[in-house]
Amino acid sequence: MYKKSLLAALVLAVAPQISSAHAHVGTSSPAKDAVVKTTPSNVTLTLTEGLEAAFSSLTLVDTSGKVVPTGKSALAPGDNKTLVLPIGKDLPAGAYTVKWQALSKDGHKTQGSWSFTVQP
């Protein structure tokens, strides 16, 4: 009985660490499926875990799948959970996809994408 109780306590203590081990999307700007009237100065993605800067990035892609030239993505100053991609120029009207990849401080890699539209 004692061994079962000890095992149950150990599982309960470790379970929260397992469930939060990967970086998940917290917020993005522009938001998923947003329609904006002007080009944002940058695109941001905040994740739930601290990130390894060298292995985490954002890329902007147009509807033809072509990478849009932008500044280089980086962690926001003083915030190791937020990636920032400077746009640096006005984008033509249309739909854009932000592709991201992240390596959290605990060594787990995640990736994803979201889209927004620039409408004149």
C-alpha cells in the first residue's frame, strides 16, 4: 500500500511538468485571421515557455508561398517568450502566413503558422 501511495504521489508531482513541457502559442499580433488596414510594423508571437533564440524564428510568406523579405526575427528585449519579426516596409494588400518554429529552454521543438490579411 505504501509503495502505491508513493508512486501515485510521484506521478502527480511529475504530471504538471510533463504537460507544460512544450512551448504553446499564447498570443500573436496580428491575431490569427485578423484583417488589418495597414501593414503592421512587426509581427509578434508570444509562447508559454522561454525560448532558445538561436533556434526560434518567424518567417512571413505570401499567398504564392514566397518568403517576404523582412528584418530578422529575434526575441523581444527582456522577454525570452516573445519572438518579433520586423516588417520594415508596406505590404501589398493580400493574405499572409506567419510560419514559426521554436525551441523551448527545456529542449522541446514546436512549430506552427497563422494567417492575417492586409486590406486597403
